[in-house]
Amino acid sequence: MNRINALLVTGLVLLGTSTFCHAGTIDSLILNHEVSAANFFGTNARSMAMGQTGIATSLDGSAMIYNPACLAKVRRLEVRGGVSHLRLENTTKYDGGRYPEYGLTSVASTGRRDVTKTHLDGLSVVVPAPTYRGSLVFGFGVHRLKNFDRTFKMNLRDQAGEYDFIEEQQTETESGGIYAWSGAGAIEISPQMAVGAGINVYTGKAEYSAKYMFAEQYENEVQDTVYYELDETTGIELDHIGISGSVGFTYQASPNLTIGAVIETPSFWNIDEESLVQTAEIYDTSSSSWYWEEQWPEDYASVEYKLRHPFSFGLGAGFSHEQLNLALDLKYTDWSQMEYTDEFSQDLNAVIQEHYKEVVEVRFGAEYVLPDPGISLRVGYFLDPLPFPSAYIESDRKYFTFGVGFLIDQVMTIDIAAVIGGYTINYKNVEEYDPPPYTEEYKTRRIYLTMAYRM
Amino acid sequence: MKNIRMIIPALMLFFLCGVAGCYTILKHPPATKAGHEYSQEYYRENCLDCHPDYHEYPYGYYYGYYPDYYFSSPRWGRYYVYPWWWDHYWYDGDDDYIEYEVGDAHDKTPRSRSRMVPPYIGGSSSSFHGGGGSPSGTQKPSGGGAGTAGEKKSETGGKTKVTVTKKSDSGKSDPSTQEKKKEEEKGKKGSVTKKRRR
């Protein structure tokens, strides 16, 4: 392989595995989707233990996020806070044998990397107003809604004999998240019905760093051993700020059945992106006592763009019988309606409309209360589909949840939840210079701890 | 900014539509008797003097559907249902604070936080359905956790209504109302009839 082809492959591989899609190829846009889209991390240990449900069954300040109308059920002043812990394992496997035409065989084709992060999950205050009849409740809080923590590692080596090889390594680390600063209110408009509305202001940052190394060594026509290495370090930082609203209602249809619905308005985002790329090359031959090293000028770029997320519609039901509570939530979002609203990104919108899809999130949970010891046992399951075509998805995002809650005296609850699951995406070689086919598998384990005190 | 101008007014309009002419009542409408006006505290503590059916739909509390264990294990009910403005400290220092008798008739025990009985259950002779109801409900009276005389308990699908019978009138109500009650009771046969609102 000559040097020009090596550089071209390098560039496309880098773009193909880059997480930020604003300036990528179509496949990069699809595989490494807009980081703020379809990336709800979930909040509140009780809701997460019950399969991330809450549209009809929220009983605390997390209703600001799931369905503001549920705030009307809160009768006491509440202060609530929590933390979340994430462990993410990435395993990447490439189909071996990328360069059989050069007599090279694959000796390494798997990368594996883990990351763990602990964050503030949320803080909220709920204030019910004294009433003679009905309910009027206000809530204020901050919740971590989106998580950008991710890691990726690629390790490829194709070799022939002792001296000829082509090696590529890439390590990516992403961190950050989006916090929603929320204010919401709910009011009962009949003995069985409540309505609520909320407004969310989003702030957050995503930080991406990657180190890429490409190296090849071969014997040329004059039997001189040639060594070439390309090292590239990339850093990208995105500052997000956004706003959205939500309206919802709940209806207690019978002693055992509660129905809820919520509409989340489009969210409007302003994103500032700064990137820095540093590249260096080394060229060496065995016949020379010198080697050549070039440090490219730093490539700094700064861009600001606007993004709009589409409407989301949620429907939930809660069924209770004695000590058993069941919850089912469905949430629909048509991600093909997501669009960049600045004038410089219109070419990407056509790609989004064609390749992103509508998704229906399905969430199910159950809770069994042991009144005397003050313990609640919870399990759940939820499906959180990725927003891009299923041809790239080998296994979609699905999670199993379980947890326990404690009612301490009559003023405090402590809830713990665990969420286990993951997904696998598959990239298939389409064009000649596309990256080789590979599978990215992500396994996540999340722990939530929430405490609430009611005065 | 255009986006904010779109979202906020829409949400406020939605919320105001919910509030206007709403079922939820934040302030008692003024009611005068014999030229005497009453404070909001009086309305809260003595609502049964004028509204003997306050415990029924659509007034009062516990008319929603709550699981039985909220009343049989009162700390659940205290955490999830009992409004904060009914707590003891709300009336702290108030000479009109009503105490009720629990257990032994000679004991006067201040209302404890473990009880699920509303504070306006103090002295009148009316009964209170503590477990809620609905306009078309078919729930039977039931109870749990109140501990006072005349308590009945039944269950419907795990949901509880509590019936509490007051032992005596604490005498804290307005004198004119007391007199009116005496006149009314003369015509009664000495028992309260529970009526289902249709």
C-alpha cells in the first residue's frame, strides 16, 4: 500500500469512528448520531427500578421530568436528591483479513475498554399549596437527563512474516451530559383529573478526545525496509444550551387504574463546538541514518449551530391492586424530524430525513410493597430504540431494571435501582475506502440512589 | 428567543385554562353569619359546622383511591397522602386547636403524626369517610388507622375508606352554629344518615 492510499484510509477511518457527526460522512452521521438525540439517561431511582416508567405513576418531584401532572399527587413539602453511577464496557470486533491482496493476515482485531462515571442525578423541591379542595403543587429542580459518557477502542494489526505489517489503533473517550433545570406546576381540575405543565432549560457540555495511530512497515522494491507512522490527537468540546416545555394530564379511571399522557414540545438547542486536531508523521527507511518527522500545524475550528429536536408523545398507565403496582409507558418520537436550523448545516438535514427513523420506547415496571417493614421491591424492563436504521443495529438498546425502596419512619424514603443492558451496532463495508466491517458492543450497568425527605 | 416566545405563553395559557374556574379551591369564599366574618383558620378547623358532608365527594380529602395499607400502616399514608398543612405545628399556639379523644374517654391525647384523621375531626357529631369516594363510586365504607370510636372498615379491591365517628363536640365551633345544630338535632332521631351523592 502506498503512502497516499494509507492517508486516505486513515482519514476515512477517523471520520467513520468519530462520535460527533456535524461534519461527517453519511455513514458517520448515522452510526455516530447527534449526541443529544435519543439519549435519555433516566432519573430517579424509583422510576428507573420500575423500567423508567413514570408518566402515570410518578409520586415525587421526578414528575417534573416524566409527567408534570403527577406533581398534583404530592401532598407534603419534599426535598429530594440523588446520584447515579455508570459503568460502560465497549468491545469492538473487526472482521479480520483486511489486506489479503498484500499477503497480510489479521493478528489483532479486537479492542476493549471500560469507563466508570458517577454524577449528580438530580435535586428537586416540591411545594404543595394549601387547599380546601383539590391540589395545587409546584416543583423546581435540576436533573441529569442526557449522558455522553462513552469509550471506544480499536486495535487492528495485519501482518506478514516478521517485518511487514499494517497497524491501526484508536482510543476514544467521551464525557459530559445535559442537565435540565426545570420548573413545573400541577393542579387538580376534578377529583379524578389533574393537569400540569413544565419548562426545562438545558445546559451541558460534551467533551470528546481521541488518539489515532496508523503505522505500516514493508519492504520496497530495493529491499529497503520502510516505516511510516501517523499520529493524530483530536479534541472536541461542545457546549449545549436548550429549552423545551411539557404539558401533561392524569386521569384516575377507576380505583385501580390511572392513565397519564404527556406532550414534550420541540426542544431548541444552541451548540458551540470547538475542535483541535494535532497531527504528526514519521517516515523512516532502514538504509538511511536519518528519519523524517513532520508536525502538522494545529487545526483549530470553532463553529456554532442550532438544532431542533422533534415533539415527543408519551402515554402511560398504572394499575394497582392492594400492595402491587404495575406501570406501562409508551413514548413516541419521530427523529427524522430533527433538524439543524442554521444555514450552514442544511445538507445534513436531508440525510436525517432519509436515514433517521421514528421510535417507540416501551417501558414496563412492577412494584410490590411490604407495608410493615416499609420496603418496596421493584423490577422493570425498557426498550430504548436507537434512532437510525435497523440495518446498522445488531441488537437494539434494551435494559432490565430492579431495585428496592425503604420508607424510613414517615418522613424519608431511600430508593436504589440497578439498570443492566446495552446494544450492539454493526458497520458494513460499503465503499472501497470505507472502514472494514466491525461490530461495536456496549454493555452498561447503572446504579441510582435517591433520597427524599418530606416535611 | 423566538422559541421561548413560542413555548412559554403556550404553557402559561394551558395552565391558566386549567386554573380558571377550577375544581381546586385555595381560599374559602367569605361567609358571614349574623354579620360576623370568619378567618381562613376558622374555615379550616370548623368546616363540618357548615358542611356536614365535607368528608364526601367532592370536598375534603381521602376521597381519592388509596391502597388499604396507607391506612392500616399509617406511616405510608402520612408520607404520601396526609397534607402538610394539617400537621400539628400548623395550629401551634392557636387557642382554637382542636384535640380529640382517642382510646380511653378520659384521655386527651394530642393528635399524633401517626394518625390519618383530618384536623377538623374534633368535636362535631358527624361522621367522616376517610377513605374517599367518587360520584359514581360503589365503595363500601371502610377504615383503618384512625382508632376512634365508631370506626368501621371495609375494603373494595384493596382500596380503603375510613369512617370516623366523633365522640363529642369540643365546643370550639361558632355559638350561632351550635344553636342551629341543636335546633336541627331536635328533629332527628339521634343518628346520622349516610347519603351517597349521585
